[in-house]
Amino acid sequence: MRRSSSILKKHRAGERVYLPSDSRDNQYILAEIPLTDNLINLVCGDIDETSAKPYQKFYQNLSHKVFEIVEKHGLSHVNFLANNRLVRVRYSGEQQVLHTEQQSFFFYCPEHNSTFKGYFDGAIRARKVKILFLATGQELRVNSGKFHNAVFQAIKEIVNTIDLPDNEIKLRDHQHLTFDLFAKEKGITNSISHTFREIADRYESQNHTLDRDHTSITYAIASIPMARRLLKGAEIDYTSEQPFTKLYQKIEHAFSQSCSANNINQAAFIANGVSPFVRYDESEASDIQGELLSIGVNPDNAETRFCIHWEADKLVDTLRFVFFADKSDETHHNYGKFVNQVMAVVRAFADEVNWKKESDDIIVRIHQHIMMKV
């Protein structure tokens, strides 16, 4: 009996992940509402199509209703968007919002940033309205279920107040944890442990039960700056139309070898200047549109899958490795084994390319998402 207990403890210890103490948590929840004629009628009635900004009144009325309701539920950092852009959230000590043609980046610190703000153009009818809820305070992971529940109750009240049909709103709960893989080499000696339980299981332990009808994905992205040392040892003919072919082939080979050595069989290597975003998709389609690369994943599919996207005529600023977890990666209701494998792959790659760990960062971000309808 004692021996069995010892084996169990040893096995579970191997599923824990030890990360640097300066790792950063983020949690944000997106509520997406299709912008239909019915929604416009429910909020403000008819609109004047001849006006220079026919949707201004609609956006103002709806955002006012939203902000009134969410404030009642104790939510202090909420943004209203109707700009047809993909939302990105990142940690920063300085609060700011930056927009590209296809993306809106929200930089904030959960401990001391909060605001209510709208982003829309009354002259343009957006495809959907998005309400962005940013988690605030300390211990985001510990309080993630409480935050989700507060947002869910606020959304239910929004649905009832506007009289929307059931299941009209998609609720996307995004959580990620960000760290420099080589923080220890730079002097960060303290570490914290994680088990990376599936979000629904974690919420259950926090007394917040989710509806069974939701989808869930877990993945990781490693961002590797195009350091000068990566160029060394590669044949680069700057007079050629595709000067970086040999460079990317070398990097791709090192990446593939590192994945194979650490039993990772679902991953992507991206070096074409586009920003990847990952979504649950049973068909697992990938699509490049402008500055975005959409990657669909199906956690129920455990078949080997590698996506390679690089362009030999373009030297990118950042290489991105994306790793996808499937259901077989979830053992004892956590993804610790998967995360440890991801870190081992990136470390093996860094060794292969002689990375300067004591000075150069490789940022790894572990993503966990759930999506449900309200």
C-alpha cells in the first residue's frame, strides 16, 4: 500500500510545471453578439441610412446599457468594440490600446488598470459587437472562476434587458500565462508550480460549475526574436529573389528534430510576418487573411499534424512555434505533461541554434480557452 501511494505521488509530481516567479497571468472574456437588424431594432429602433453616421446612436445606446449593467456586477475594466478587429490582450505596466488594420491590442496591468471605453465608428456597420471583460486584481488564476461567474451573470442580464434570443451570444473565456523560458539563466531563481487543469475542472474546484455544452482548447506559443546569431551559419544570398530559403530550412529542421525528440506531434512553425490565432474547429482549417493566420484545432483528433508557413523572400522579426494539445495530453485532468514537453522542445531548439540564454528572451505563452453560448 505504501509503495502504491509512493508511485502515485511520483507520477503526479512529474505532471507539475515549474515556472519562473515573474510569470504573468492574464484573463479576459469576450462576449460576441452578431449585429443583426433585430438587435438594432431592440436597442434603438429604425436608423437613418442617409445620415453621415447612421449607427452612432445604436452604438451609444447599446454601450450605455452594457456599462450600466456590468458596473452593477462589480466589473471594473470593460470595453465595448464594434470595429471588425481581432482582439488581443497583453500584460503591460502602461495601459494603452493600439489598433492595426485587423487587430486591436489591449495592454494593461490587472493590479492597477481599469476603464470603461467604447471603440466604434458610427458610419460603419460592424459584423458583430464585442464586449471585452478584463480581469483585475491579484491572484487571477485563483479567482478566475469567480470572475467568469460575474461576467456570465452580467451577460445574462444584458440578454434579458435587451430581450435577445437564447444562445445569441458567444462567450469566450481566454486565459494565458506568459514567461521567459530562460528567466533562470538571467538570475530569476525562484519558481512557482502549476498543473494547468482544464478550465471547467478548475472552476469546479472553485465552486463554479460550467454548462457541459462548451468547447475547450489548450495550446502554447513560443516567440523567438530573429537574433543575429540565427543568421550565422546559414547560406544567405542577398542577390537572390528568395535569399532566406536555407535559413528557414535550417530553422525548420531544428524545430522538427526538437519536436520529434520530445514527442510533440501537433505543432506549427510560422515565419511569414502574419499573426497566428487559434480557434476550436472540427475541420481544422487554416487560412491566411491579410495580417492574420487562423488555425483551427480539434482536441479530439490526436493524429500527427505539422503546419509550416514561411516565405523565403522575407526576413521576419519574430519566429513563432505553436503547439496544440489534444485530449490525450490531458492526464489526471491537467496539461502539465504537455507544457513540460513544449518547454523541452524550445530548450532543445535553443541548444541547437546556440541561443544566448543569459541575455536573449524566448517568450512562451500558455493559452487555455473555453467557448460557450448564452
